[in-house]
Amino acid sequence: MMRLLIATDAWHPQVNGVVRSLEHMAAEAPRFGAEVVFLTPERFRSVPMPSYPEIRLSLVGPGGMARALDEAGPSHVHIATEGPVGLAMRLACGQRGQAFTTSYHTRFPEYVAARTRIPEAWSYRALRRFHQGGKAMMVSTPSLERELAGWGFRNIMRWTRGVDTSLFRPRNERVLDAASPVFLYVGRVAVEKNLEAFLSLDLPGTKVVVGDGPARGWLEGKYPEARFLGTLVGEELARVYASSDVFVFPSLTDTFGIVLIEALASGLPVAAFPVTGPADVIGASGCGVLSEDLREAALAALAIPKDRCRAYGETFTWRESARQFFSNIEKAHAER
């Protein structure tokens, strides 16, 4: 049996696609002859990230990580993130001669460039060094694969994502006391999510934002007509999806967007910019409108049938995602 150690900086109390993906991989692991052990910031002393306290920065070096690696005794190692835990694990694997795989979830170069004057090329160079030491790097979409290959990344493998279609589904009740149509956003409330592109639109009905983050306070003050519900999970989140009419995804930097397929499974059409993530997920499905004019996309999406979106959302399963994930790890170790 494969005993897979996953080293990740993204973990509870964070609520994001990386955490959800890893949790579902662990749940599906026995079906693929695997056991998953996590190494997360919970294991080490950590400090809150400045301006983003829900993210913990672990204080761990390669020595402490090497001890953790020995204790876990894995047959395979997967490094999910490029933060302190991931970096320390990469160094420890290098010192021990332990093969590993990685995954690329987040566009750090764009996020860093949005907050600092550090050029994207510098960040991509550092990330390339990080990932190219592994047997393979997993990415979620064809567009992202092509883009990263253009930056010089190699040994790229595809790993799609899934959705819980029993939880995220169309429902008869509407729990939101809000004027229709309801245009919904779910995700982090941070500068890199380009939320103002949504909140500034002249749209009928109500704009609803689910999520939290460092930009929430000033966005609430600037756009008082929008409804900010904070972080919701499980049934609460699923009911809000099902009570909305269009899912608006203004991000220009997401690598996939699990919230897109949660919305689709809930019967919501998508309005987004024609960029990596939405372009790959929506494709030629007819379940969304992708346009440089986000207002035009949001209004046009109102005409898309909910049953079409639901049927397409049902094609994304966590079991298929897990099959790809564990197959990639086995192939990477066997072939490369």
C-alpha cells in the first residue's frame, strides 16, 4: 500500500480550494490502495501572516522537517504548497534523497506583484527551482499547463478537481431575503480576487459576497449596497448557492476555482472573464458567459437554464480527481 505524506501550508482554519482538495484526496485514498498522512502547520510553532492572520507561517527548518519525515515513514511524499512547510520538506527530501511530487495551486507571482514591486519573472524563477526538483508537478487545467510550460516548467501532469454533488445541488427554498436576481461571489475577500470588478457593476437585484479576508472591511464600507455574509461552509453555503441566480467570478489569477463547479452543481450559470480557470472549466459547455465586459456576462448568464448547469456540474467528481492524483504519483515515480 502507498503511504503518502502530504506536506501543506494550507490547512484549517483556512477555507479554500487547496484544503478542500486535499481533504477529498485523503477520503478517497483507500479506494486507490493508499493511506494519506498530513504534515501541516498544526505540527509546528507558527505565527500569523501579517495582514492575513488566518494563514499561519510555520517556524520549521529542514532539521525539524527531517525528523517529521522519519517519524511518518512514507513511501511517497507530495508537497502541496510553496510556503514554509513545503520549503522545509523540499530541503529535507533533498538531504535524504527522498523523491517527491508537487502541485501548483496558487499564482504567487501575480499575488506578490499585486502587493509589491517584485517582478513576476523573479517569482516564477524561484517557483521553477522549487518545483523542478520533484518527479512531477501537478496542475489543474490545460491552459495553466501551457502557461507554466512557457515559463520553463517541466514534468507537468494534469490533476482536475471535483465537487460534492449531493451537498451542492438545486433546491426549492431560497434562504436569502434579497431582491432578485441575486449575483453571488464565493471566495477570499482579498485584492488578488479582483472583487471591485464585480462590486462596481451596475446590476439589478442584489450582489452577495460569501467569504472573508483582509479586504472585507474597506469593501463593505465602499459598497454598502452589497451583502457580505462572511465565511460559510457545508449546508449553509450550499443553501446560499441554491438561493442565487448567477455566480460571478471576477478573478483574473485563479488556477481553477472549485467554487465554479460548486456553483454549477447548484444550478448556477457563471459569469467571468475569459481567463485561465473559467475558460477551462466552462469551455464549450454553454453553462456560462465569459466576456471582458463582466456586466454583460452577468446579465446574459441569467438566460442560461439551471438544469443545464446542474448536469454539467455532475461531470466533476472527487473520485475521478483522486484517481488522477494517485495515478500521477505512481506514474511519476515509475517513469521519471
